[in-house]
Amino acid sequence: MKTSGIEFINRGTVTSPRGFVAGATHAGIKKDPVSLDLGILSSEASCATAGMFTQTRIISAPVRLDRQRLQEGRATAIVTNSGCSNSYTGEQGMADAIEMAALAAEGIGIDAEEVLVASTGVTGQLLPMELIKSGISQVILDSDGGHDLARAIMTTDTVPKEAAVFVKAGDIEFTIGGVAKGSGMIHPNMATMFCFLTTDAAVELGFLKSALQKAMSLSLHMITIDGDTSPSDTVVLMANGLAGNEVIIAGNRQAEIFQEALNEICIFFAKALARDGEGATRLIEVTVNGGLNDREAGLAARSVVSSTLVKTAVYGGDPNWDRIIMALSNSGAEIDESKIDLTIGDVPMLKNSKPLTFSEARVIAALKQDVVPIAINFNLGTGSATAWGCDMSEAYVTINSEYMT
């Protein structure tokens, strides 16, 4: 049951929680002279910090650095850039990431070990450190700076992605905010995404880590755009405790409310990233019920939103439901081919795996909605899951064939 005390804040962003400031500038990393491409997020107090990163075998220098620095679970700031991902850059890339953090720390007046780094953009190129040095000195931190930070991390994104929720339940009152980016190379278990989350709640580190992992499993691990992932994926959750609440620990009522609020904002970002997929015109939402368990349902839901044939069928408004069944059969989930129910939009297509008579025009209309819901029931158990993706248009090919030109 959703807690009534969780409300999205109008124009909420990563600096909506108390004690967080941010800023951004155009350092010249991107060719467009008006694009913001370098930013800093900082807290007035050191934060309990949890991070989750790319699962690829070859990782960027910033990810290597952040993994090292988060072993103690503390951070105060993040310095980030777009236009160059500082990946496949060897030891020089690592030296540049360390220097980037040190420059930001000097400007803020904190220990360099408390600064994380995140870089996104073209791979295989060294950071333009002279531009980075000059740019960091130009960044002005402000409590309203989250909006600029959301723009500074964009690559092929068409819109900035930011949100915040305010939570008030009894004597519990805190805020969770965030910014995210991601439009291509998006696939389950992380992708070319950044998601920087902040809260002014006081949260015990062990619970903070588990809460982030659970929220991710329901949201950012349940999206796909094109089936590819990158070396730079970074999700960070920082808690500075300035709300003055009793420290939230696992197992109490405060933990339940915090988890629910974190889930809400992470699901918001999951939908926002999927909706803004490269060349996308529609958001696809696949819900699977009746799986043997939640894991099995998740496998099936992700398989459907990952299918190129399903994505192109949605783009073309083609009511070819067998593509969905194909994706389910390739998912690895346990399926009884005699028990599947399928609905597209509000049009039932299959009942106990038997094709139903349906209006083709109604299905086409459902496939052309801004949000295309696909509901599946395996009728095997109580497992359920929802995954999000997008259609695939000609524009996807154009964007990715001209990425560096």
C-alpha cells in the first residue's frame, strides 16, 4: 500500500533535500557552445553513501576510483562531466579522474577522498584536463543548482531528468531528490546511465545499501532501450542526516517508509529514461503476473521489452502478438504454453493461450498510445514484475551512426 505522506515536489531536483548544493558550466568538452558539460553536487555534511556501478568487465576510470572510495561508505561531493567518458584510457585516465576530484575538493574546501567522479560521453579519449581545470573553477554551487546539473550530465538525452519526493508520516519528515541521464546503451542490470540520489534523512549505511539495491531491482534494473551497456554506469545515493531524524535502520517503520519513497523516485527515473530512449516515440510497460516467483516474472518482462521485434512492432503499430510470445519463450522463465493470458492496451489477445477475436483497429490504436501497456499472466504462481522499454525507430540508427560526427 502506498504511503499517503509521499508527495512529488513541483520542480524537485537533487538539491531539494536540505544541505545539498550543485552547479554546472560549459567547460568546452562538448562542441555545442551553449551545452552545460561539467557539474558538481555537494553536501554541507559528509554523507553515508551507497553506490552501484556497471557490471561490464572493462570499466571506466571514474568507476574504478569510486568503487575504491566507497569502500568506507562515505562521500561529500560528486564532480561529473559529459562529452567524454574517460573510459578505455588506462592509467592516464585514472590519474585524470583523481586530479578531477582533487580540483573539485579544493574548490569546495573538503578532503579529496570524499569526492566521487562520474564521466559520460565518447569512449577511448582522454579528458581535456585544461578545460576541466578551468571549468571547475567556474562552477558556482547553489541550492537551486540541481536543475543545471541535470542538464550537464545529458548526452543524447532530449530532456533533463530530475525529481524529488517529500515524505511526512507522523514524526518522520525528510526529502529524497535526484537527477539522472540515459538515452542509449540502456539494458537491465545497469546501462549508460547516471543517477545521483540525495536525501537529508539520517540512514544507517547497511540499510542504505540494501535499500538502494532493492529500489534498483524494481526500477533501473528493469529497463532496456537497445540491449547494450557501458563502462561508466553509476548510481549513487547520499544521505547527510540534516533532517535531524532518528537514524533509520533496517526493520523499523521508518525503514519501510524510506524504502517506499526511494522506490517511488527510482521508478520515476526508470520510466523517464525508457521514455527518452534514442529515437523513441513511445514508452512500453510490460507487466507479468502469475509467475512462479518474482524473479521468473522479471525475466519474462525484461525479455519482452528487450525484443527488437516487439519494439519495432510497437513503432509500426503492428498487432503481431506472436512476437511477444516469442520473447517470453526466450526469456528462460518457466512457462506453461496452455495457460498464458495476454492483453495489449485494454484489448485481450489470448486467454489460456487461445487466440481471441479482437478488433485490429483497437490494437493498433493501443500500440500508438504514448504509453503502451502489455499485460501477461502465466497463471502459475504469485510472482509479478514490471519492466519498461521503448519502441525502436529509424532515428535510433541515425543517432548511433553519427554519434561522433
